[in-house]
Amino acid sequence: MTGSFFEELSIEIKKSVIERGHPFRFITMATTGNESIARLRTVVLREVTENLRLTIYTDGRTQKINHIHVNNQVSLLLYHPDKMMQLKVEGIAEIVTNTERLKSTWQNIQPNSRKDYITETSPGTAIKNPDHVEYVEDKNHFTIIDIFPTKIEYLKLKRPNHIRALFTKTDDIWKGEFLVP
């Protein structure tokens, strides 16, 4: 009975990397590392596979990378305002080490977007003026993170009743149950 809701959320997540302007393209990611408070940031969803592996890109010197090394459990929040749909995703993050995948993905990144991964100093470093960021040409810090969802909580705000369901993945099979909204 929850299957149609899982199908809807899967379709919308997959559309996010195909349809320009899709609200699931920019998502909120939370990590904790060994800190007592979660750190949130907006990331860009770059790839979605058929089995819902989610992929983002980042600079390998960011705090999220440090956090994942300590605690690879992450949370994502996606919201679609037109459909009044919210998805809370919990999963395991893996930093991609496959050099061929990193190299081929890097070659497909637009030259103007490559600047995000070739700064002289790490993201978050204090600077005096935003116009004085220094870039290096001979090296990049491009990193791919794959997120393998283990739980997806679906919430649809609608009348007369909101719909909330929790989907849990065990042995590559998603099982769903309805929750009180």
C-alpha cells in the first residue's frame, strides 16, 4: 500500500538531476563527525542511480569530509514546495576513491565550475576580500561523495489528511509503513 508513495519519491529524486530547476537539486546535508551538534549545509545533487544512490561533489578539504571520516552516517533534507513533499533521508556516505571515476567526472565538469575545487586555501578559510581568492592550475581537490540511503521518511502535506510514511532498506529491499503525520 505504501508502494505508490515510494514510487513517487523515487521518481522525483531521479528527476532532480534531469529537470532544470527541480527543487530536489539543492538539498540540505547534515553531518556530525564527533561533534555534539549537527552541521548543515546546502549541497547540489549531481547523480542519482536507479537504486537511489545519491552523489554530490565537494572540495576534499571541507568539514563535511572530516566529519564523514569520523562518522559516515549522514542525513539529507529535500523539499518540493509545489508538491508539498518533504523527504528526510538517512544514509551512509562513502568518499569515492576510484581514480578512473574521479578523473572522468572531473573531465566533464565545466571549466568555470572547476574553480570551486582549485582554491589555494581550504573552503572556510578567512580572507580579507572575496575578490582575492587564489587559484592553482596544477592541482584540484575535487571529491565525490556517494550516499547510500538506508531510510527515507516521506511527508506529503495535503487535505483532508497529511500522509507520512517511513521506508527502510534491508538487504537491498525497501519496506514501508505509514506513520502518524
